[in-house]
Amino acid sequence: MSHPSTPVLATASQAPGLDDVIAAETRLSHVDGVAGELILRGYHLQEMADWTFEEALALLWRDLTPEVLSAADIKHALGAARGRAFALMQPLLSALSGLSPVEALRLLLAALPDEETTAHPVLAVAAVPVFAAAIARGGQGLSPVEPDAALSQAEDFLRMLKGAQAEPDKVKALDTYLVTVADHGLNASTFTARVIASTKAGLFSSVVGALCALKGPLHGGAPGPVLDMLDAIGDASRIESWLSDALARGERLMGFGHRIYRVRDPRADVLKGAVARLKDGNGRIRFAEQVETAALALLQEKKPLRPLQTNVEFYTALVLEAVGFPRDSFTNVFAAGRMAGWTAHVLEQEQTGRLIRPQSRYVGPMPKAKA
Ligand code: ACO
């Protein structure tokens, strides 16, 4: 008996990672991997490099939240919601011991109530820095710092992390980072969020699923390993040999390559600029640039058929290190920015009302025909 035929546009064997399959329509962001462009609701990312995170949220949530929210409204609402998230977190803190930072964030986000917040993504966005800062401090044996509702999200994130007022250049760099990673087409975590949202499971279920997808090293787990790589190389004299040996062992160089971009990821230079503007950002950049140049040359030599360029994670690592996050928190900080996009996509998906349910092509054995 032949396999049942299924009416599919592209099969998984033609596109095993669903490359080039268009799985949703969105007004939120567009990634052009050939031109190296990221457009968010009509703006090139580069135009938004000086925006605050609240301004980016106002753009992404436009027409999606029940009420129109300006950046000032969002700042106010996030401030109040950070206080609420802090209170909700208290009874769960003792359950976090032994978990990695991203597992701890997953546990805390999973405890938030779906039905209450389906129409209010503010709590989802406000909660991540509160949780991530408390988790990072817990890892150093320190107690959580209560949020300050009067501050911006970026400023309060750093204050809750350090327990002291953040320097303005670091707040600016973190704002640029959060805006830069706020949304990026139908990446794996956003797709996950939309699939869950399409079942009407609710906002928090959708974003918890997204976080689970983000934590993998092929997606949002790369920037910590980028710093590990820079540290392991250690010295300019070892760059070539270290990278060649890693490639010879069949390892991937973290911070390089992308499913969509065939040219340089536009986010890389926005983040590089954010590090360069920091008072003490330049030393690390110079070494990173040397590693980047050598890595790109080696990748071109060893993988001539596949254009492999610098991706967002390479300079993410430098920004987040420079503003003071421990490297095992990097994925959680990524989630703090990407929560903007996840919530917007969940709201957009809910508006379509259509369950996402693709088909598979069965390639297993068929039952034996009855005699
Ligand atoms: N280092 C070395 N070789 C690489 C790299 C890399 N960073 N990336 C891809 N390649 C090679 C693969 O080994 C493969 O070679 P082969 O054909 O000889 O086997 C070829 O390039 C194609 O690789 P694919 O796996 O088909 O590429 P894909 O589109 O699936 O990969 C990915 C995208 C997962 C990001 C990949 O480039 C990678 O693993 N990069 C390193 C991890 C990283 O930086 N992740 C962050 C991505 S950005 C983000 O998600 C926010």
C-alpha cells in the first residue's frame, strides 16, 4: 500500500526546518535576510536604536491592546506591574534553588495566571526583569531588590540587579539592547508562542512555551557561550589556532550564522554601537573585533557554500557583560526584550482566531492488508 497523500505546499524533506515556509501573516516585523534588514512596523531597526523600550512596546502593541497605550502610559503601567510581579514571586523563591537561571525564570513565569492577563501583556513584560534580577542576585546569595515604579524598565532592571542606581550610559545601552531584540519575525520562540496562542491557551502559557524554545543554544542560549569562547581564546596570538581547532572538531562558532540572514545581521552593528558608547566599552570590543574578523575569514574558507556572518548574539554578549549581567543570565535578559514581541504576536494571533495545525507526511510503515 502506498503512503497516504497529503495536500501540502512544501514537505518537511524539502524544508526540514520549515525554511522558506510562510506560516503566518504579521504586521509586526519583517526580516530580509538578503538585504540584511529588520523592519519593525515601518521602521528600520537602525532608526530605533535610540528609542526606549517603552517606545518600542507602544509601537508593537499599537492596535493590539484593548486601550491605546502611549510610551508614557506603558512606563507607568510597567512600573505598577513590576510591583505586582515582585509580590507574586515571593512565595516561589524557595522553589528556585538548584535550578539554572532560565529554568528558574520558566518556573516563575509559569506560575502567572492565564485567565487574568490574557488582555494585559503588561504583567508579562514587567515580570521578566523582576524575576531575572532576583534570580541573578539569588545566584550570588543576595536577596531580591524591590522594584521602583517611577523608573523606566531598563533603569529599574539594572537597579534591581545591582541594588544601586544604574549609570545613565548603562541604562541607555540596555534600552538599545531590549529594543534591538524586541521582535524578529517568526523566529522559533515567536512561532511557538503563536502556535500555543492559536489554541486559546492564554498569554502566559504562550510565552512560557516561547521561553522554552528560546533557551536552546541554537536560539537564545548563544551569548553566554560567546563570552566563554572569548575567554577561552584569551589572547590575540591564539585566535587563529583556537578557532581553527574548534572548526576542525566540528564545533559551531557561537555568534555566527543565521537561518535567515545571508549577510551581516543588522542587529550586530546596533549592539556594537551600544557597547562602543559605554565609557569603558572599547577594550573588549577591540579583542572581539579581532576574533570576529578571524572567524569570518575561517568560516568563509571552511564553509564556502554557506555565507556565515556575525549574528546578534556576538555583540549581545559584549553589551550584557558591559552593563553588568552575569553571563548565565543572558538568556533571561534576551527574554526580557523579546517578551515585547512575544506578547504582540500572541495578541495578533488571537485576533486571527485560527488554530495553527499543519500536517505531517507519514513515512512510517503501513498496516498489513487483511487477508
Ligand atoms: N559555525 C560553524 N559552522 C556553522 C555555523 C557556525 N556558527 N553555523 C552554521 N554552520 C555550518 C553548519 O555546520 C553547516 O555546515 P555543513 O553544511 O558543512 O554541515 C552549514 O553551516 C549550514 O548549517 P545549518 O545548520 O543548515 O544552518 P542553520 O540555518 O540551521 O543554522 C544557526 C542557523 C542554528 C543559528 C547556526 O548558524 C548556528 O548553530 N550558529 C551558532 C549558534 C548561534 O550563534 N546561535 C544564535 C543564533 S541568533 C538567534 O537565534 C537569536
